[in-house]
Amino acid sequence: MRLRSPRHLRIAAHTELVSLIVLLANVFTVHLKPISSLMGPAHGCAYLFVVTATCRIKQAPAAAKVLALVPGVGGLLALRQLDRVDTTRAQREEVLSS
């Protein structure tokens, strides 16, 4: 069985990172309240979605679940871990079937 990171998890992980970049850029430059009030909740929702979606994947290793807790880049780190596990399993199955 192949473990593949779901598409919605990929979208949420990228949204989490982009929203954090926009928030930080806003804080360190013009600090507009409308941008903060829009991107803050968007970042929070994306973060919670990434953590929840990663924890709901039954075959996900514990390392991926812990990495998902890192704010900002945790989603991308969890996706990388899930892809690494998927590649390792595929190589193991290929060796066993040979």
C-alpha cells in the first residue's frame, strides 16, 4: 500500500507558509491592519488544518505528526517526511518482489 500525502494537505501546507510570509512582510514593512486581520486567521486555520490532516493519516510516522506542529514550515516538513516514507516503502517492495 502506497502512502501518499493528500492534495488538501499539500495545499494547506503551502497556504500556511505563504500566509506566514505575508504576515511577517506586513509587520516589518507597512503594518497594515486589514492585511493582518485577513492573513492572521488564514494562517491559523491553515496551521490547524495541517496538524489535523497529518494526524488523521493512519500510516503517517510519528515524526511527520510531530513535524506538523512546527508553525510556518511544519506542513512542508511533514509532507517531506511522508514522501520519504512513501519512497522507502516503494523501494522495499521492489526489492522484495525481485
